[in-house]
Amino acid sequence: MADAPILSWEGLGLQQGGRWLFRDLDLHIGPRDRLALIGRNGAGKTTLFKLIANQIEADTGKRSIQPGTRVVVLEQEPDLSGCTTLMDFALGGEDAPQRYEVEAIAGQLGIDMERAAATASGGERRRAQIARALAQEPDLLLLDEPTNHLDLAAIDWLEGWLGRYKGAFIAISHDRTFLKRLTRATLWLDRGALRRKEVGFGGYEAWEEAVYAEEARAAEKLDAKLKIEAHWLERGVTARRKRNQGRLEALHRMRAQRAAMIGKAGTSKLALESDSEVRTKSVIVAENVTKRFGERTVIKNFTLRIQRGDRIGVVGANGAGKTTLLKLLTGEMAPDEGSVTLAKTLQGVMIDQQRSLLSADKKVRDVLAEGGDWLDVRGVRKHVQAYLKDFLFDPSLVDAPIASLSGGERSRLLLAREFARKSNLLVLDEPTNDLDLETLDLLQEVIADYDGTVLIVSHDRDFLDRTVTVTLGLDGSGTVDIVAGGYEDWEAKRKKPVAAKAKAPPSAGSATPADGPAPAPARKPEGKVKLSYKDQRDYDLLPARIEELEAEITKGEHALSDPELYSRDPDQFARYTERLDKLRAEKDAAEERWLALAEMVEG
């Protein structure tokens, strides 16, 4: 690390419930670190944040912090008790920010801070929390699932802000796209140990599998059967990812088949063959559906035929009409015009992550098997402990009280319970909230193997890209775009109409999809300041260079995501990592240079 740490822990240890959650951890955080904190649900990630922020006391270890360093935590669930409005919450506490700072950030996030705290939605609470945290001007920002409850526009804004941010941050997130775009090093909290690798999240999975492979080889050499048995989960994770590669290939084939059925872009109509076999596969048919609330048309002239086995993703900003569309397609709400016809045999299950359904005084066995040893999993009898293992739980947790589970573990248990029910339609409303990355891999696998139809509302871009065959995109005007593919395919379609037009250069830190927009043309400055020849040249050429760098960074991250690269060629892995660091540094410098010039031009 080139710069002296702004915060360190040496020999950190903490006990919970009579056992060591972790012990002898060393952690050093530099002034410009961009760190992903990875670990299974229950590994202690949020607890580690509390120790870093000095919110709880450790049992062992020494904490050192540079004088004047401000540490701010963006917690998963803000405590708004006692607050009348969201602004009251933002201005509360010992290190309250300035009101004008909060108002400036809230304006960019589109949140009314005078909204009553008691009636604010999850998205409004999260935006208020972000406004409060960022307005405190932290030197170290601890982000615990920062994209939860945010729509795509707010996530894009937050990514741009963090790209320009001059301090350090550590992020816990299930949002792979968010982590890939922003992080440059990874902290991995695993079985009570903390590892650090100077590679962003794009290279994490390859590193993780290399570590597990080395441990497995060492265990086999020692012929330590018990130790090998302890690695069933880790080996399962590696095998699952390899299986999912095959599932992704199958998903791409399904998307290609769906693309052949979709009519002209922008028509919001899915054209199908007229033969009876295709029609018998239809489970939901929406024809010329329109839905209004007052004078606002939320859904307009929407036509879609959903077939058995389709995986439909629904995306759009908060308030664009995603929930309304979902209710229309499932028959929960009637359209004002047009019709929605559901197959008579349709049997649906709604999974909406309502953890309130899990009573804290119940045991895991009670939730899954009504207190018994066996349960029916979609018509197949299975032992409750074997089923727990399928969902990445230690089978010994069968009699653990719900109150002892972490938030992520409760969400995973809810998924296990709902997936056991017999159905041919799954409706998942933000299913990825509070899930760790390994559970997301499992959820992807379960959905891929499900022989029914799936409707998914989500802001998790990577999850949609790995899961859905068709994306329904809402922009708030009532129009619903129908695109074969995932989030990236929908995003690419949205950008096509403006690809040929002159575009302003990206703001500093803004993220670019893998395919990227067309390079921005040279732009003549307008303003009173006359730039020198060198400044003018940089102003004109830097936007294109920034996009070139973003494209190279994306390629490098893709190369590092190869799970076999590290074990096959460690030197090449190191070269890719070093080059990525240089590319990111050059991109940061280019963006800062262009912003400075833009400020001169705009006066």
C-alpha cells in the first residue's frame, strides 16, 4: 500500500454466543481504497463494519485511526424512530451534516426530505440515508448493501458519485455490477479469517476458486477425511458455477428463440406463430392492455403472450409501473382496456422477501416442515436437513431459532420454504435483497431448473442478465419495451436511437455497459474562457479516450472473471491485475482533467 493507512485493526477478535466469530484479523485501509467486502451470510461482514466504525467493542486487538478521520456507515436498515420527517433523520445524531449539503444531494437523488418518516417507502428511506451519509463528507464510507431499495436511476447516480469520491470506501453488496464497476481490491471474510487481494470484484471469483482448489489439494495430501467433508459447501460453490456456465449457454439459446418471435422494436408486441401447439404453451396472454390512475396512463396498449418456461424480467424506475404490470399479468388487477387471460391450470407462488412472515420464536424446522422431519418439495418427499443443505445451510441449524439467523439467512430460509411449494408460476419481487453472492448463484440455478414460468421484478442488473429470457422495460410514459435478453440487452436498445447523435462526455466515475455507447465526438467549448491549444486539445479528445479506457477495463475484468485463469497462469493473472490498476488510474486522471476543463469552459 503506497499511502499510510487511515485506519487499522491489528489482532482483531470478537466472540459471539461463546464462539469466536473471527480472531487475529489484521486490516489496513488506505486513504483511496475502493474495497469489496465479500463473505457468506452470517460470516460477520456487518459486525466487522461496526468494529471499524467503533460502534461496538472487540474482545481482542488494537484499533488505530489517523486524527480527524471521519468514518460514516450507511446501514442496511436506518432507524427513523422519533423522527417526524426524513430531514429530521438526516440532521440527527452527533455528527449531523449541514442542511444545505443534505438538500443538495437529496435534490440530485429526487427525494423530498419533508416527507413524513412514518409513511416513507423503503426507497425513500434509503435515499434519505444516502443523502445524510454523503453530506457528512466522510473520509471512510462503509456501505452495507447500498443498492437495496434503489431504482436503476438512483444506482447510476450513486455509482457516479462514488467514482468521483476522493476518500476510501468499503462496500458489502450482492450487486455484482455495482462491485465490478467500482472496486479495486477485495476483502474476503471466510471461516473466521480475512484475506485481501489487490484485485477488484471482477477477479474475485477466480481468486476464491484458486484458494479453495489449493485447500482441497492440501487436504487430499493429508488424507484428512474430516477436513475434506468440511469443504462440501466450497466444493459445491465451484461445481455450481461450472454448471451455471452450461445454464447460461442454454439461456442464450432461449433468448435467441424468443428474439425470433418479437416484432419490430418499440411496438410492445410479441408476435407468435399461429399453430395450436404454440398457443397451448401460452400461460398468460395480455392483449392491448391499458391501465390508468386518474389522468396518468401507467400501462398503454401493451400486448404480450407469455409461454410456459419463460423467465420474464421487469425493470424501470420506482413509480414507473412495475408493480402495476405485475398485478395485471397475474390477474390481481383488472385493466381499464384490453384483456389478460390466464391459463386455467396456472398455480402461482409469490416470493416477495417478507421476512415478517418468519416469527422470531419459531425454529427453522417449524418454518420448513411444520416441526417435523420431512417436507414435500414440489411433490417430492425430502428430509428437512437434506433440504437445508440444498439451500446452503448447515444441517445442524434445523433446530436453531429464527431470531438467531442473520437477515440474509432469513431471506434464504424464506426462499427455501416458498420454493418447496408446488407451482407452475413463480413471481419474485426484488428476490436478491439481503442475499449473499453464493445464495444468488443458488437462486439462479433453482430458477434455471424450474419447469414453470417466472416473473421477476428486480434492480439487480447482473442477476437479470444471468436469469431472464425476456425483459419488460418501463420508462414511466406507459410504454413497455419488450426485449429478448436481460438488462444489458434492454439498456443497449434504449441507447440505439441516440447512438448516432452527438453526446456529452460521461461524467467522472460514470459506469459504461460492456458494449458501451458510441465514442463521444469532439465538442467545442461554449463560454467566456478561451482555452490554450493544449487545454482545447485535451477537452476535445479526452471524452473518446475515457470511453476507450472504459472498454479496456471491461475487457480486463472479463478476462479476470475466467475461473481457470489463476490456476492455469498465475503470472498472466498478475499482469492483468497490474494493467487494470494502471487503466483505472489513467481513467480517473482523465476524468478529473476533463472536469476541470469543463468547469473552465462553463465559467
